[in-house]
Amino acid sequence: MTLLVGLILLVMLMSISVVGFRNTSLSERMTGNVVDRNTSFQSAENAGKEALAVIEAGSFNGATLGHYNPALSGGGNTNFWNQGAGATTSTCTTTTPFSWTSCAAEVTTKYTNNADKAKYVIEQLSQTTTSSGGSTTTTTNYRVTSRSTGGSGNAEVVLQVLYTKAITTTP
């Protein structure tokens, strides 16, 4: 009888241990995914900041890879951007979904713990010029979209921001 009770207790302890191990493994994987997603988000945000620095420096040029003037026709649609890296293409302005592989600018420095360099796209949406009191103000609106895939290469994050730059000149 003692042997039977001992065996039942041993089976119960083993079952509890297996369930605890599974929960611990699942929690560890979930934590790893959160870290990977956070790395991807921060990398995409860093790419967006680099794109804004390009605009502020006056280096936006429609002939540069990843700089588009006029804006891409599908650029306002979320599905246009978040369909993965896309295939290599030579027609960046008409390819849907967008090809991050061959049509986007790459950041100069890879973010720590990121598998690949993040990429970004700058689109000039509009430009208006107004005159008042002898000064001229040129207002340009941009859409900046950035993408990163995190340390695993699977945690895709796409961020988008609208940015307005106004330059006032006086004679």
C-alpha cells in the first residue's frame, strides 16, 4: 500500500513539474518576442528620425533612392507598406505592395541587436508658397514611412509620420 501511495504522489509531482516547465518555456518565448518587437519598434523610430534629419538638412532630392516627389499613389494605404520586404523591382513608383528591398533608403548605422538595417521612405506630399509683408514662406508637407524587422527578422514594424517644414525668407 505504501508503495502504491508513493507511486501516485510521484506521478502527481511529475505532472505538476511538467506543467510548470511548459508555462516557464512559454513565458520565456513570449518575453523574447516582446523584446524583439521593442527592438524593431526602436529601430524603425530611429530610421524615421534619420529621415527627418535628411529633410531638415535640406537633402531631400526626388532623384535619390527612397525620396519621392510626387508622393507614391498608394502611400496613404496601410496595406501598401506592411506586406513584408517585397521583391526586387525597378518600378518603385507603381509596384504594389511597396518593395522595401529595392525602393527604400537604408539608415547609415544598424540599430543595436537588429538583424538588418532599418529602411525609410520620404514622400513630398505638397508645397505651397505664400507672401506677406515682404517675406515669403514656403511650406512643404512630407510623409515619412520607416520599417524594421527586429533581431529575429520577423518582428516587422512600420511607422509613419506626417511632417511639415516651413521656410521663411525676407528680401
